[in-house]
Amino acid sequence: MSEESKKSLTNVPNNKDRKHNLQYFNDLDFETKDINDATSLLLDSHKIYNGRRYINYEDINCIFPSDKMELGRSTMSQLLNKHQWKGNFRSPIKEKLNMGSATILDVGCGSGLWVIDMGLEYPSSSIIGIDIDSSNFPSSDQCPPNVCFLTCNAIHGIPFSQNTFDFVNMSMMWGSFSEDQWIIVIKDLVRVLKHDGWIEFTEPDSTPRNAGKIQLFLLEALSNSIRDIKGVILDIYKMIPKYIEAIDELEDLNCMTVDYPIDEWSGCFGKYSLENVKLIYQSMAFLPKYMGLSNEEFNNLLNDYVEEANKNKTCFAIFKCFAKKVSEKV
């Protein structure tokens, strides 16, 4: 571990004793060598903070940037998840999809990779992707004819009538909603789900195996910061099954996990998954200041984290749960 990281681990103020709020996104005096004052100016739909572009709506709690760097990271994340799960879903809907005429909704579709992949694999079904930020949607000439994309803020309601979709998918949205918003969104997704249709969630288990001191230090800082600044819960994967069980219209709840090694000892997958985790920390432009670190100190800490993860053979897990909407009562 570098001297800078040792100092960081011992000298950072106790975040539990500090009050944090949206000033971390509104502070125009944030010092950095890489950007100038203009990067903190408010834009119509986005704002730049510490060199990263974020959606600029008052009721949006998403902690992730909306820029090309995040687009690349989220695309890599989707490919890694598909590899580990050996497919795009685990709900028992393959027979329905192969029969054709199924309708599928992907919430928080981002670049649309999952939507396009499903559209190519099931050409007789219709797949719709929704996201609050349309700037990352693929152009029409990049899409198969059975897919489309719609700009939508899910917390304001899903713009479809009840019983519309055979399958609803939502993946890696842990950094997008507060707990109250999760409950609102899930209930509305159940509303648009058809009877006997399936809803599926994929989220990370934030408790790693073989974690070192730097990993635990970073996770605590991340968990505290996103809770204090945006009301986001890092361990939302623990709550989703409880939300599902509280909805009478859902049944047949299934939960499962798959390992997500984040070190080079596990081969090519581990190399890219470790890079993905590092990029997640780097995407939290507010995190260095929250931790009382300069950008240089924060990056040094991340470099030491990579060394630690490789040494310890650290491994996360990815969590899935899916459930069926009850049959329509006669």
C-alpha cells in the first residue's frame, strides 16, 4: 500500500459525524486541476461536476454520470453479467418468447444493449427500452425492427396501460432510486405486467468475499455518501425480495446469486470485472471530496485497491430475483 493510501485510511474524518447533502453537486468551488470553473455551470438537462456529466433534475437520485465514459462502463457491465449468468434472463419465459408475439419491457435500458440483444434473439417478440436519458439510445439503423426506445422517468409512472408486458426486466439500477422510489417503481411495473407474466431484477451483492482494508474502507465511504447525498441504499438487493413479497399480485419468488470475481487470478473475466468496479468508484465524482481526499489521493487509493483485490482474490456476487404475476381471476 502506498504512503498516500495509508494516510488516507487513517486521516479521513469520520463520515458518520459529518452532515452531507446536495451541496456536493452544487458546490461551484470544487478544486481540480483537470477542469475549470465552467464545468460547474448548470445546463438545461445536465450539469458537469468534477469533469463528469450528470442528469440535472431535482427529483432524480441517480448517482451515476450520463456521459461516454459511463456508457462504456455500463456496456461492459452488461456483457460481464450476461457471461456469468449464461444469458440475458433467468425467468421461465423462454417458451413464451420462442412462440412469438411476446412483449418485453427493459427499465433503465441505457445504451439499449440488452434490448437489441433480446430483439435479435427473439425476432417475433417486441422489446421496448425506457430510460430517462435518451442521449445514449442507439440510432434506428442500429436496431432490429422489433425494438424501440422511449424517454421516460420511471418514478413519474410507466407510460403504458395495465397488463401490457409478458416480461419486465430491470438490471443494475441500485444507484438510481431512493428506497421510497423503489417501492413506487416496482408497484407500477407490476401494474403494467400481464397476468402470468414475469418480472426480474438483477443487482449486485455489495458484500465481497476476501475483502481487504481498502475495499472495506471504500465500500463504507460509498455507502455513506450515496445515502447522505442522494438517499440511495447500496444494499438494495436485500430489500427487493421484501418488496415483492409485500405485493399480493406476485407469487413464485425465486432468488439466486452467481459469483463475480474481481481479480486477475480468475482470468479475462476477473480482469474486466475489476476494471468495472474501479470505474464505478471513479464515476462517483463526489466521492473524493466526501472522503476529504484530493483527486490524486483518491486515484492512488484506487490503484492500491486493485493491487489488494488481486492479492486477496476478492469476489462479489450478483443477485437475481424474479416473480410471476398471479393468474387473472375469473
